[in-house]
Amino acid sequence: MVKILVAARIHRKAIEMLEKRGFSLVYREEPDEEELVNLVRDAEVLIVRSKPLVTRKVIYAGKKLKIIARAGVGLDNIDLDAARERGIEVINAPEAVTNSVAELTIGLMLSALRKIAYADRMMRRGIWPKKESIGYELRGKTLGIIGMGRIGRAVARMARYGFGMKILYYDVIRCPKEFEEEVGAVYTDLDSLLRGADVVSIHVPLTPKTKHLINESRLKLMKKNAILVNTSRGGVVDTNALIKALREGWIAGAAIDVYEEEPLPPNHPLTKLENVVLTPHIGASTYEALERASIDIAEKVINFFEKTVPGDTTGSKQRL
Ligand code: NAD
């Protein structure tokens, strides 16, 4: 019987699907490395979310491992080189969280532009910050999207249809004409986007090429009344440069869900600034995304083991 180690919280519907197919499930939510090394020894599938860390040591301890399944998108917590060396397939559920991250992005834009988080913070201190909380509408403003992939496109549609925003975008790959026409998106280079946008929203993965893509010189290109929203990965923005930009008024504000260091250390300089909205990496943290991601990876795991056994011409399935 195939043993699956479920090392993070996944939706009960996915658990039921896997159990129904006859897999043997062992649960242990976010074990530390030592515990994971022990638990993974006889597992053929390891299911994780953004935690636990699946280190080289864990991957080499999992002598029977065939699949590491991430119920979500980012694979930052998995040592992909080690998995490749061992011939272990790494799967994820990239579509499942798109809408949740896009909705949070819009929420962060509104919170920063309408000073929602700021006003809430002041009122809890007994202040009535009506005059200080004058903000901007989204309608008619220009949204600059860096990275027009799944999430970038979902944000573009919401911004266009929901708020009548104009869309500029930059990506290494240009989108199909039909999409550009659908949302009225104009393809441009990064510097022109930064100069022209009222709201800049980042949706690229963290790679050596995107590390600190938004640095001091690029922040200086932005409009003084513009805001920066980052729901991608913390490392895409140079945090020290951003703090300088927010302190010295190069830009009006920022709204951030992801950080170079997570969790964000207590008393971090970002927490001292009133013109930044902070959320604790919750882009994908909705019940709907958790359910979709769990079901997606359960289906992929089931398909993997139902594949025809290599060399078997009878079309029989692998036994679970
Ligand atoms: P995606 O792969 O569909 O889109 C990424 C886009 O970035 C692609 O169009 C790609 O061409 C573009 N790109 C890659 N390198 C680039 C570069 N150097 N310059 C310009 N464009 C570049 O990914 P997605 O599903 O839209 O996710 C986007 C990011 O959101 C992911 O990197 C992920 O880390 C992050 N994310 C965050 C959360 C959260 O909780 N905040 C949740 C899910 C995903």
C-alpha cells in the first residue's frame, strides 16, 4: 500500500479522495527537520504547503519517495536540486490560488489608497483621523503590472472591469493580442511602467533575474503619489531601498504581503512607517484556495499512481 505523509494542513475533501483510493495516510502538521526525516523514510508521497522545509537531508532520507506535492504554488521550501538528483517528481497546484492572491492585491491597493489600515490603527488609539485619511480612487488611474502571468492577468481583469483602471504591463513574454485587447493592456518596458503608473503591482517569481528588481534607482522613477503593492516574493524588492523611499517620500505608500525575511521580525523598520500596509503572507490564505489546491494535488497524486506501469502493454494500473 502506498504511504502518503501529509506534513501540512490540507482540505478534508482531498484526504477523503486519497483514502477512498486506498492510500495509507500519515498526518503530521509541519514537523521539524528531524521529525520529518524519521517520518519520510517509508513514504512514497510527501504532501506539504509553504511549510515544512523539505531539505536535502529530508529528500535523501525518503528512500521510497516518488512525489513531493505542494498544495499551493511556491516551491521555495523544497530543495529542488536534491529532488532532481533523486528523480523525485515535484508537483504543485499553480491555478488554485490565483484568484485569492489577486483579490488580496486589490484589497491592499484599496487599503493603501483609501488609508483603511491607517485609519483603523488611529481610531484604536482614540484618534479621529478624518482629515489625514483623504485618499485616492482607483477609477481612471493607471495600474502598472510587473509580471503578467496567472495572478497578474487576474488582477488586470479585476482592475479593468471592477474599477475602470488603465493597464500598463511589463513581462519577459508579451501576452497574446486577445488578452491585451480584452483588458486594454499596453505592453511597455519596466522603466516606462514605473514612470507612468499610479499603482505598481508586482507578480513575478523570485529568480536571480528578479532579485531586487525594484531597487533604489527604480523606486526613484515612480511618481511621488504612486503606491507599490507586492504580493509576489519579498526578495523582488530591495527592502532597505523601499524603507528609504517611504521615509523620504519618493513614493506615497506601499502595501506588502511578502518579505525578504519571514516572519517579519518584531520592530522591523517597516512596522514603524504609517504609509505602508502590511499583511503576513496571506495571499493564498483563503478557505477556497486551500480546498482547490488540496483537491488539485490529490487528483495529481491519484493520476500519477494510476498511470500505466512502464513496459506494461496490458494497460493495467500500478497497485496502490
Ligand atoms: P506565473 O508564472 O503565472 O507568472 C509569472 C510571470 O512573471 C510570467 O508571465 C513570467 O513570464 C513573468 N516573469 C518571470 N521572470 C520575469 C522577469 N525577469 N521579468 C519580467 N517578468 C518575468 O506566476 P503566478 O501564478 O502569476 O504567480 C506570481 C508570483 O506570485 C509567484 O512568483 C509567487 O511567488 C507569488 N505568489 C504569492 C502568493 C502569496 O501568498 N502572496 C501566493 C501565490 C503566488
